[in-house]
Amino acid sequence: MSPEQIKDVFTKMGDFQKPKPNPLTRLLAMGLISYKGEKWAKHRKIINPAFHLEKLKVTMILNEALRLYPLAASLVQIVHKETKLGNLIIPVGVEIALPAILVHHDYELWGENAKQFNQERFSESISKATKGQVSFFPFGGGPRICVGQNFALVETKMALSLMLQNFSFETSSSYAHAPCSITTVQPQFGAHVILHKI
């Protein structure tokens, strides 16, 4: 859970690699997500500029939602050669879990209201909100950060803006707030929303 160690895992790409996908994952989702080495670098260089988000304003609300409910509760890397991480020597074959949901909810990193929705914490920038530490990583980090991050954020903003132009919404009385992790973090009983045409 140490931001410095998380930064090391994200930046030491050769030492901490993604574990091999299980056969079902390979069957369902082969492609960019499974690329490594030179093939990854080449595709990242081609794709990343197309979805560069620095030209667009990242909304505070999306960042706060991703902080409280990251796409994956934990990111897993595997050690391919004996590696030093902080004061630890990690042997080959050990899987390192980066617990995004625990880091994103840590009171020492985010303050007393760490588990409350407060989009204002991102009012200046992600860097200011995290005090320059690696403590916000809903899409991973370092050289292996998700190349689809910017596309996903732009797509989400576009979908929300189209919906909000035509509808107002409220949560249903049947909604039960119960996030759970099944591959991704999601509402256990669904997100019951009532839409009203504007």
C-alpha cells in the first residue's frame, strides 16, 4: 500500500510484469491488452496520441468516482527476476497485488473523508489531490498504464453529456448501495435509476 512501492512496481516494467492470462481470458479478449515488449511499445506509440486527454478537461466527478470505485479492486503483477522493492527482496514467481481500492480509501493518503464522495478534492489536479504520490491509479500507471484510459474517459463524458441534455435522473428507492468486486468493481444488485425526460 506504499505509494513509493506502487510507483516502483509501475515503473520497473521488466521486473514486475502482468501474469499470463488464463486460457478463458485469451479466448475472450486477445489483443492489445495481452501485448508485451516491443509489440506493446509499438502499439502504445500508435494508439496513445489518438486518445490524448491533456487537451480536454478531466472532470472532478469522474476522478472521484474512479477513486471510490476503481475499475479493478486490485492490479496484479508478477516478478520475473529477483527484485528489490523498498526493503524487501522479492523472489521470482511472486505475484504482487497493488490494492487500488485500499489505497484509494486510505485515510492517511486522502484524509478523514476518504470514504465519502467529494469531487472537490480534484478541483486543481490529480497531482495536487494525491500530493504527488502514486495513490490514484484506476487505470494502472507507469509505462503499462491502460492505453484506453483517455478513450474511456472521453466516451464516458460524451455519454453523460448526451444523457443529461435529455434526462434528469435519481436513484430508485429500491437501490441498495453494495459495491462488489467481480473482475471489476460493480454494484452487486445493479444501479436502479429513474430517468425523467426533460
